Amino acid sequence: MRTRTIASGLAAAALLLAGQAAPAAATAGAEPYIIGGHEATGNTSWVAALNYDAPAYGITNKTTCTGTVLFRGKLVTAAHCVQNMPPQPSASARMALISRFTVESADIPVEAKSFFVRASKDRAAGGETARVVRIDVHPGWQWGAGAPDKPVDDVAVLTLDHELDLQTIQLASAPANPGDRVVTYGWGIDAPDGTTLPRALQQIEHPALRPEKCSAGFISKPETCLGNPHGTDGLCRGDSGGPSVVLVRGVPKFVGITSRGTAECGTGPDIVEAAPFYRKYLYYGRAT
């Protein structure tokens, strides 16, 4: 397990200020957003925005990814949200895969970012906030090296400085099956040519597909392929780390962690890590 412990002191104070700062405008590379979705409905207390300050770069209260509050003191998100981009390889296939994990503000090193979360339907106000004090990245995460033969393991668990007082979500007993209706949540630019992030949490309904439909994204065994309705709607650079859920007798169950797309902004299916496959890691920090 890879671990990063976040220093307190000035960084912690900066995070407290960030919770009251005005939302920053998105940049051209803003990390995944939902194209063709709509404002989230119902209880989504277990969805949180992953924000950061980078004082050395003049950035405050920047929303970079989405996460899932599986336990009140932990946030589940994508590994690539909290890792530095690797050097670009010479092999074209490998480069194509790495490009799927588009990281917002890739020129800002993770070490310069002070992360915090906001559990709210509004990424910039209300709800509850907590500072991230530890980052655990799945030990198998290697920016897709070896995919599709090896698992991508785009999973990270962030420890918060205190437990949030909210309803968490239950991990599903099994991944979504082809044909299941899945709902995915996230923040981000909500139009193909957009330049700013919506403040309101967005959601999109899409079907789980057969894995071969996501072969262009190097889908590996413990991952799920999700469709792009109308050939135009889906996830893109911005929703990374956000939850996919299925309804079981009307109750949402956590089945996916947004990882990457197979094409540009809604024009191809999307890939999520199958959250139930990582049960022991998410619960106990043990990879299987």
C-alpha cells in the first residue's frame, strides 16, 4: 500500500480558509465532467467534491475530482486524482492509455496541493468539510501498465481529519452486470465546449455494457463498461473518482469509481473500477 501523510500547521489553516473561499473557475483541462446529465436528485449525502489549495501556484478552493463517502472518516476516489502524471512513454499504445487519465492542472505537483472534501450538492458551499490527512493509493496502480491483462487498480482511499456527520453509502455485493441501469455522479463542465464548472452536483443514467465495448480504453477484468446515451452523453475529463450506483429495492448501492473514458467527452463508453471487487482494500487496506 502506498501512503502519503499530509502535514498539518499552515497547510491545515489554508484548508480551513478554503472552505469559505469563492469557487475557482475551471481551466481547459478540468477533471471528468458529465455531458448530457442533469442536476442530482434525492439523497446524495455520500457524494463529496475533492478540492484543493495550491498556495504556491495562487490557487484556492479548486475542485478537481469527486469521491464517495463509504465510511464517515474516509473518501474513496480515483488514484489518478491524487498522483502525479508519469513521464510520457515512447510506446504509442501506452501513451494512448495514459492520456485517458486526464489530470486537471497536471503541471501542479500533488505535493503542492492541500486537499479537502466538501460533502454537499454544492461543491462550493454548504454541507460538511474535512481536511485530507492521509492518502492511500492501491498498490497495483501503475497508470494502466499491463492493461488489459493486468488490473488498472485506479483506486485511492483518503483519510479525513474527522468523521463527517452524514449518511454513508453501502458497498454493493457484486459489480454491475451488462444491462443493469447505473447512475453516476460528479461535478465538472457540463457542455462539450464549456469553460466553467457547475456548482450543482450532476448525475447521468446509463447502462452497463459488455466489457468488449470498452476495449478502446484498455478495460481490465475488475472494471465495468458504462454506455454513453445517444452517442453524445457521458463522462469526461472531470468526474474522476465519482460514484456509480445501482438501485436495489430503491436503495442505492456503490458499484463503481469513475476512472476514464474510451473517447472524447461522451462520444464513447466510459470505464469505472468495479468497487465491490475492492471490498477488502476499501475496508481494511488489503489488496486481493
